[in-house]
Amino acid sequence: MERSLTLELVRVTEAAAVASGRWMGFGKKDEADEAATSAMRKVFDTIPMRGTVVIGEGEMDEAPMLYIGERLGLGYLPEVDVAVDPLEGTNIVAKGTWNALAVVAVAERGNLLHAPDMYMEKIAVGPRAVGHIDIDAPVEDNLKSTARALGKDVNDLVAVILDRPRHEKLIEDVRKTGARIKLISDGDVAAAINTAFSDTGVDILLGSGGAPEGVLSAVALKCLGGEIQGRLLPEDEQQAERCRQMGIEDPSQVLHMNDLVKGEDAIFAATGVTDGELLKGVRYKGSHATTHSVVMRAATGTVRFIDGKHRLDKNSLFSL
């Protein structure tokens, strides 16, 4: 893939973030999602690539979305797979809380998991704990192994888990080990990325969330040298059959990093919509907006944080 594609993708996430950030705190998640999706689609169509969405968020809740199979870009090389979540954390924006992101990831054609929007069981850690997790192992074993890798006691660990009724037993099991827990309402892409940065205070991600978010997290952690394992959780035979139609013969198989994102190269970009541990949210003042983004590339291991200043009256988000 061309090096210039990394900055082109930041344009995409910046536009989605600025468009959706205006809805912060209004309690209108669908409107925020629609704004992000429309802006993202518009900028994608200015980028020199031939992209195909292979996994995207929005099907499960019938939200505005870039749909699986949609073609993006100007229509010429490079040919890439696209994983996308125009607004990761629609409820976060609606409520004005932490860690909403506009997110996109690309890899060479055929290298990202092609799967429906469904739930996925996940476990993720940063670089220092790679090789020390097993999605099939008991929670206690994973926490002890991660603690050893990080040079900590188990009661020093922080596990981040989506606050959902389905996680009641998981939360109980973590508490029994003495590890601390950070419950989040939404936003497990940010949570997975945070495991790779020591100053965020997060050590391990546990539990189930969306499959698109799992693939996006995998690309980010591949760039950062971390690890994620997943398992799709089809709710019925219809969902299982759709997995098989997309090339996943055994929907219950453990998905390792190379199953989620193959090859040596991939690019991940995210822009903060609301404030988080890693990225600041969008700031507006009259005809100006400022953004805070991160873009990473697996082939080089480069991670760039980008502060953007945008003249909205000049429509700079769509032309830079």
C-alpha cells in the first residue's frame, strides 16, 4: 500500500468526527451516526484507492452504515479491504461521555476478516503481554499470566469490560481474583487500543462486543504490537449460515491475529469525537474546528498523533 494512504485515511476520520461531534449531548445517537457516515462516505470517494467494505458496524441495530460490499474510493489501485465504524460510540456521543471515535482500517485485498455484524467474544492485551493470553483459558489464568508478563500483582491489573448483563459472571470472576475493573458503557475499540499504552491505566480487555470493533481493534493492535483473540457468537443458525457464506466454515473457531488481519501491512486511523484517555474530542469555535487523531501502519510500526485545525467555511475537511 502507498505510504500516502495513511494521511488520506485521517482525512476520512477527521470529517466523520467533526460532523458527528456537533451532536454531543443531544441524546440523538442516530442523527450523530448518520452525520458521521455521510461525511465519511463523501471523503472516501476522493481517495485514490479501490476499497471494499468487508466488515462494518450498523447491521445489528439497523443504524446508518457503510454497508458490507460497498465500494469506496476513486476506483483505482491500491485495492484494499476496509473495516469501518463511522461513529464508534453512538450512545457515548448522545450522552456526551468518554471515548467516542471515528474509526477506519484498511489492508490489502483479502486480508481482513469478512464477517457479518454480530457479537464477538474478545480478549486483548498490549505488546508486553503478547503470548500470555488464551481465550479458552479460565479468567483467573489469563489475569495471572498477564500480570506476570507486566511485572505486576494481579490486584494491580485493570481489566476493562463492557457494562452489560451478559457479563455478570465474567465480572464476578474477575473480582474474585482481586483484579480491578473498569466498566464502560460503550467503546471497546478505544478500550482495546488503550491496553497498548501504559499511561491509559488499562491492562486487558475482556468480554464480548461487536465483531466489526474486533477487526478494527485487531488492526490497531497489529500496528502497536499487541494481541487480540476472538470468537464469533452467532445468535441463531441464520447468522451461522451467513458466516459460512462469507468463508468462515466454523463460526465457533478461535480467531487469532492472523485470522482477523493477515499479511504484513495494514493501516488504522481514528479521530476523537469526545474526550478519551488517548485522544481529545473535537473542539469548535465559530468557523473553526480542531481534531486529535492517531494513525498507525503495521509494516513500519509507525504511530503518529495528529492535531488538525480546520476552516469549516472553506470545507477543508473534504479538500485537504
